Amino acid sequence: MSDIVPAKNPPMLQVADAQAIVRQYVRPLPPEPMPLTSAALGHVLAADVVSDLDMPPYHKAMMDGYAVRCADLPSGKGTLRVIEEIPAGQVPRRTVEAGQASRIMTGAPIPPGADAVILIERTRLSENGCVEIEDRPPKPGQNILPQGAEMKCGDTVLPTGTVLRPQEFGVLATVGRTTVLAHPSPRVAILSTGDELVEPDQRPQGGQIRNSNGALLVALVSRAGGTPRYLGIARDDPACLRPMICDGLKAPVLLLSGGVSAGKLDLVPSMLREAGVVAHFHKVEMKPGKPVFFGTYPRPGGGGEPALVFGLPGNPVSVLACFELFVRPVLRRLRGHADPGPHYISAVLTEDFAYRTDRPTYHPAHLEWTPAGWRVRPVPWIGSADLRALTQANALVLFPPGDHRHRAGQVFETLSLE
């Protein structure tokens, strides 16, 4: 009798362990000069932005009114002679001296000699060119924004790592920047596999189904800030798969859907290895999405970062769950985000829910904010092929393995899909 003990299948990875493996191979993409067009929204700065001026560049009026000397209005009441009018965009021509005032508009420079602005509503202009003021005693600096109060020349106004939103566009314009150095959108190749698939514009025949995963992944990649390139459908035939995989490996990220399980025609893992992809894991203890594959493809000649390769299961809910847990954080990190997620929300179950599962399960759910905090409700779902259920969901609620009757009021970790 042989003493050889049959090898056991290695244990499945936990989700967190699989995510840690993926993170080891992800670096932000090299930064590129990027013009400030709408295409730059959401990108991450790769260099500090420094102000080239003080802002405001002079002491400026914050209200329409009169620039005065506080010493002339110890009681807040008095009559002063108006010596000039200063609209925004004009430079004062005269110094305010004792008994004088200058009419001033919001945003205009404060004239020399003045140290406060009286609101127009507290004044009355007389016919003899004087202004009658009836207000509380003014204080130095009243209704004046000092030079450099917002920013000073040489200040770092936007540090490396800043995500470009509309307000950052405004700051960049203020300091004269029309181009920034930022991390670009990662290019993502998308390849669907399976003899049963036809494109959405075709009528399925026999055992065929339309390819929903291609459209789903294109949308998911776009929403995550990537630039998708749909390669089409690869048949379950090495002669078809081989060239399409080689084409996809030219991109920084390659996503394949289908063909990653253990069936006779699940050829993707072996074809990836044949192409030179180094496998790092192939099974994760989760539902849906257990047979998810992750590998890296070293660039020929050792130049540049390796391509990141994900083989996603064929069922569409599995595709979405694996994308949110593994791929979206990768795309965010490639774009330069320091904390790419995924980020969970602790939410209270709104109703009793009985559920049996052999693995941690990411169940489609509806998440909402209420005055009492986050609330989550599982939506009806019949399994990983039930894509329609996702149209009622905006989150995935994580249920532990086992046969449970979860009670309303229990708190569960929930992954928002919004």
C-alpha cells in the first residue's frame, strides 16, 4: 500500500486576503500633463499647485458702501464729503483724508487712508456731494477682506493627491493654471467568453443568450474612471481565445468574464497561463463570485508595470460583486487615489430576513439614509444569474455563512454601489 497522501486542494482565500494580494501589484499610473477640460474632472493631482499671487491681491471691499476712516465716525453717525467712486476693476485715485469718504463697490480696492466700509443701506447721499451716515461706530477692517486672506503668493493651494472637482477648477483658474500634472484614466480591455453568447443586437437561437456582461463591464469601468475597450466575444476555443487574450494584455488592465470555473470548456485560466500570465489566486470564499481569478502579466523586456488580469465568473451578479470588491479599487489606485476602498457602511436591517448560505454572501440590497442613520433592506434575488434584481438594488449587504434568521435592528456591513 502506498504511503503517498493525496494532495488536498488549497483553502479558499478570504476576501480581505485576496484584496491584499491584489494591492501588492497596483501602483498609480505615471502622471501626465492634463488640460483643464471637463475630461480632467475626477482625476488626481500628481504634483502640488502653488499660487502665483496673493488673493485677494489687495484689500478689497466685501460690500457696496462707503470707504471711511473710523476716526471720523466715533459715534457711528456723521456727514462726510464724497471724493470719488470706485467700481470693481478700477484703482482708487485719491487718498481718503479727514472728513472724507469714497463710494465703493463690492470687490473694489480699498483706497489709501480708509480702514472700514459702511454698508450702503446705512447711508443717504445728499445733493451737495456729501453722504450722511447713521450706523454703529465702525471698527478697523469692517467689511474689508485683507490682501492675501484667501491665499498668499507661494502658498501650496492644492496638494498632491487632490481630486479635481469643480471647486478645484476654480482655484486652478485663480492661480493661472490651465494645465496640471495628474494621473490618467487606466485603459481597460474587456473580453467576454462563451459559445452561448451573442451580441445584444442579435436574436438568440437555441441555447444562446445575449452578452450582458460586456455592456455591464463597459459601464462599470466608465463609472470607476477607467477607459474601457470592448474586445468582443471569444469562443470556447483556444484558436479564438489566444489572439484575443494577447490583444487584451496590451492594456494595463484586462477583464475577462466567463470560462473561469472548473468545467471542460472553462479555458480562461489555462490560456492566460499559456500567454505568460502569473496566477496569484483563483478562488475566493464569497458568494456570488467564488471562482474569480487574478494574475499579472510581466511586460516583455521587463519595462513598465505588469498588466493586471481578472477572470470574472460568467454570471452577471458575480461580475458586479467581483468588480466592486477587486477591480474598482484597482482602477481608483491606478488613478492615484490614496484610499481606493472598498468602503463599507454599517447599516441597520429594516426587517427580519431568513437566509442560508455556505459562504459570506454579498446580497443585493437597497441602502438609504434616514434621520436615524443608515438602513438596509435586502431585495428579492434568486441567484447570481438574476441581473434584474440589481435594478432594484443600490448596495450589497454582507451576510455571514450559515442558516440564519437575521432580525430587524441588526447591523450589517454594506457596500454601496452608488
